[in-house]
Amino acid sequence: MMNTTRQDNGTIKKKFIVASMCNFENLHGETRLLLSDSNNRQITATASQINNNHAIYTNSENKLLLLEGYWSETPWENHFIIREFYSSNQLTSKASEHQNIVLLITWLENLQPTLRKFITEIIESDLGAGLFDLPASHSHHHSHKGGLLAHSIECAIIAGQLALPTFPKAEAELTMVAAFLHDIGKCGTHNPQGHYSFMGNFISHDAYTLEALAPFLSTLNTKWALGAHMLRHMLVKDKSSFFPEFPGKLLVQLADQLSTSLDRRRSVFAGRPNNHYFAYDKNHNQKYLRIPV
């Protein structure tokens, strides 16, 4: 059984496959996925990444196949559901080098179609390319290639964990999207080493964010004006007593601070014995605590 759906802009193509047989083989150190669907169509794909109970495979057409479930080296006799085929250019080209692609794809699939298309268009643009290549900072947090994507998706997930049980679904999703995009301005104000670009010497990434997103927000405006305006509200940090404060704006700021703190703590405790509960980051004059495991 195969069903296909396609977004209006054709950026992401999706197929749901019910496999009657699923097996793995290891050939010259490369893991391959072998599938036969209910119509005996054969699919062979190469694993570009495996993470917990998710895996991403690239098939012969260079499309991404997101696999969910638990697997072993033995075939499945029961039906196994393969969630998606993706032919998104950015996601395909970056899948092998970014462990956060699985999180990004899964998060995108849970957004309403209008917001999913909005984010996908950003990802596929020249602006979005920086998400995959840039660090989030030079040395403060997520200071590695792809750190901007790691920080952005972590912020979206943190914001969602607080917003989804609390806000109406539309508000919660907008809050997650704002959290994901809050640092997108760094794609113009920072370089691959995390230092300021030429533009970054004149304006902050916060100031550039709305300008960078202007064409995408303009498109969203034609489909959901209130949603576009709410994103603008959450992405501007300047406070005004004239405008009412939307609680999601506070969650975006909280998610940003929490993600930054978690990454700093991960870094400062890296390589330390598990029984250590205290660590000092001399570069930032900051103490960190944890409960020993």
C-alpha cells in the first residue's frame, strides 16, 4: 500500500509505505535497509544516520527515508511503517553530517501544514543554509558547525514542552516556530567561525531577524495574517507598554536561555567523572551544578 502527498511548492514529497518485510545488511561497513512493500516493490537504502529509535536512510533517488521503530539484525515478520520519504534539498544534502536532522524532520511533521510550509521554504532558501553550517556562537554555546541548528531545534522542543499542554494548539505551534527562528538573523550577521560578519559589525542578529524573514512572513501574511503578526511580535525583543504581551514571547526567551545553559553545562562537565557535582567555567566565570549519576 502506497500513498503520496505533496506540498503546494513541491519542496517536500512524502510517501507512506507499509513494508511486508524489513531487513538490514552490513556491506563493507555500510548499513543498508532492505524493504519489500505489500506490492513486492523492492527498496534499498543506505543509512546516513541512526539515533535511538529513529534512522535516516538515503535511497537510490537521493531522497531521505525516515524510519521509526526498533530494529535488530533479523527481519521483521510483521508490518513495519516507514513514515516519510523526503526530497528536500537541504535536508538531503545535510543528513549525513547533522544528528539533529531527525529531530527537525519529526518536529516539522507535527506542525500544521501552513507553518510546515513556512519553515520548509526558509530551510530551502539561501538564508536557511546557514542554519546547517553556522555555529550558534563563537565560544559561548553550541559553538560548532551546525550548532545554530542544534540550538534552534532544541529551543523549539523546549518551548513546545511548555506550550503544548498550556496554550491552544495554534498558539503553541507559533511559539515553537518563533523559538526555532529566534536566531535566524545570525545567518547574516555571523560567519562560519561564529565571528561577526561585515553586516554584524553594524547591527545585531536580533535587529536583522525580521528583515531576513520579511519575504517569508509576507507570504505567510496572505494565508494567515494573525499568525504572521504574532511571529513578528515574538521575534522582536524590544518591549513596549503600548502593545499587550503574548505569553509565548516569554517562553521563547526562556527556551533560549535554557538551551544555552544546558549546552554550557554539557561542555564544562565533558570528560569529568560521573560523581562530580560541581564545575567551574573559567572562560565565562560561571559555576555549574548537577546531580551525580
